[in-house]
Amino acid sequence: MFVSKRLQLMFQYIKKKGVISINEIASQFDISVVTARKDIEILEKETTNIKKVHGGVLWIEEEKEEEINQYSNDFLNERFQEQRKLNLEKKKAIAKKAATLLNYNESILLDAGSTIYEFSKNIPDDIKLTVFITTLNIAEVLESNNAITKIVLGGVFRSKTTTMISSILENAITSLHADKLFISASGCSPSYGFTCSDILEGDVKKKLLSSTKAVYWLVDSSKIGNRSSFPISPLNKDHYLIVDDGIKLEDKERLEKQINVIVAEKKEVTL
């Protein structure tokens, strides 16, 4: 059925395992992760039984979208998935609005976080971009977008948050310059600015801010008025805050005195 013996064996192996990570496939067949992904793409095209999911591959007897979605999360950590589900409609609205701000041939820098993850899923596949990526789950999302030059910035990988940290990453960030930064925060208030709950990720975010022309904060309305433990940046009149339409009018008016506010309409989102 398949061109090579390896693909035949891989097909049978996936059938036996049911669900398996790309890394395990690479190890089992003594090939690189890149080659494993290419082989999976071939199998996916030639049979309806093989479905590629984030970080792995799934065997199904027939195409059932709900089953694919169930396993699509298996190789992203549980903490991230729980965080991603919170205020998902708001995050999708913000992501869709942020995607309209992209221009052809720009370079953009992406922070970590569930709202940035949703944004990455909304990046059009017909706009040529250079994207600097600081987290592996976003790299997975953008993998098949051929219009994008994807540059993953290395560092120490934290599996519990799917993020990169360390001086390696910070040095990589300071050596580049992007047209736009899309960044997240755990809290946003007129008095305390943007804050986060992780001191190491806060250090990375500070470096990101120094490596770009334009800064777009993607923060859902549930975080407005909140203050987390570690400061990232005060509000800045040159920055932009993209927030969903759940923001209170009084909060919006207070924030507009210190930062440019862009409101994303949830009614525009198709879930």
C-alpha cells in the first residue's frame, strides 16, 4: 500500500498503539523528528486511519471529528489545557481581532500563554511573515503554515507550562528585533500595570518588550483590574491593549488614559 517498508511498518505500529507521540515514532524507527512528521503526513494523505494531532498521531477506524478533538490535547500538558479552557470565547475574540493587525512581510514575536496560542491559530495562511516563537505548542500550530518562516527561540523547556526560560532564551531575544510583539499577562490594572504569576516568565516578557517596534497586549476582560505577584511593565501610551467586549466601561475609560485600547467583539467569533 505504501511506497517504503518503513511506512508499512509505521502504519502497523500506529494501529497497534492507537495513539502515540511523534518523539516515540522517531525513536522506534531510528529517524529524526522532522522525518517522522513527514512520514506521518504521507500516511495521513494515503489513509483515513491516520490523523496527526498536536505532538503525536492518532489511529481511528473512521473519521470522527469528536474523537480527533479528544486526542488533540493529549500531547499538550494538562495544566495548559485547563488554562486554555478558561474564558475561551473571550480569548478567541481577542485572537481574531489581533490577526487583523498583521501585514505582509512583517516579523512578529510571540509570547507564551493560552490567548497567544489562540492567536497563532488565527494567523492567515496567505500572509508572508517571519515569526519568532518562544513556546513549542505554538510552533506545532504554525508548523503547516507554509507562508511563515518559523524561528523557535531555544531555552530550557518547562513542560508544566509549555514555555521556554533561561538566559539562553533571553540572550536570543535581545539579539533580534521584530516589527510587532504579541504578549500576554495575568493581570492588568491602571495602578500596577501588567503583571504575571511566574517570576521566570516575567523576566522573559521584559526582554520581549525591548525587542520590538509595536507592542500588543492580549488580555481578556477577566484579568482587568487584577494584580499578580510579579510586575512586567507599567501601562504605556505607545502600547496597545486588545481586550474582549466584556470589559466594564469604567475600566475601559480608565485604561484609555494610559494605553491604546482595542475592543474585540465576541459576537464576531464562530465557535
